Amino acid sequence: MINSPKKYTCAIARSTNQIGDKWALLIMRDVIVHKKSRFKEFRTSKENIATNILTNKLNFLVKEGFLEKITPLGTKKSTRYIALDKGLLVLPIIIEMYLFSIYSIDESVLDESQIAIKSAITNNPQIFKEKKIEEYLNFAKELRAL
């Protein structure tokens, strides 16, 4: 018998299968919000993702159409990961998860950048989303021009 892809009858189950794990969401956060695009940049995140997990998640996100892998100079060191339209659709999910938990985090443990993000998201999540997408699209355009 040939294994066929799972047929989902619930959009939530389908979504969590594609983007519902911790690492995929944190990578997409780093791509869109922090404009990280290189493997070594993802490794510097506070969450300390293991290199094998990072490799697997990046490959998964590329395969599923959230990210595109480009190599502008044709070398491994020049490899960049860019969010595609499907990847940008994850930003509202990230924002809602952020709003769900930010008030349970003591502000004294946040750095200056995190406090600025907290202020921007909590003041107006829609403006934060629009601004981040606009900034990211400009950033991605620059990367493609390399």
C-alpha cells in the first residue's frame, strides 16, 4: 500500500502540523521580526537551538514553502533564507502568541530591544505587523539583489 499524505479535516490540526512547533515559530520570528537570514545568525538566538535541529527545521520550512533558500555567491557561506508570502502569514500568529504571554514576563529580564518590541506590539499590533512586513519586504529585496 502506498502512503498518501494525511488528509486534514481541521484547519487548526493542519496549521499546527506545519508551523506549530517551537523551533519553526522561533525561526520565523527571527526571520521576519529580527531580519535574520544566515544559519549562524539563527544560532545566536537566546533559545540556543542545536545545529542539527536548526538544519532540519530550515529544510522543513523551505520544503513547506515558508522560506526560500538562496545562495547569491554560489557558496555555502553566502546561503540566506528569505520568508516567502506563506512565511509572512505566520507574523499575525507570532504577534498573537506574544500578546498572549508578554504580561506574564517580568520586564526586568527584557533587554532594550525587547522592551521596544513589547511597546510597539502592545500599543498597536496592526501597525506593528504592517511596519514589520514592509521593512521585511525591503530587506528581502536587498538580499535578492546581492
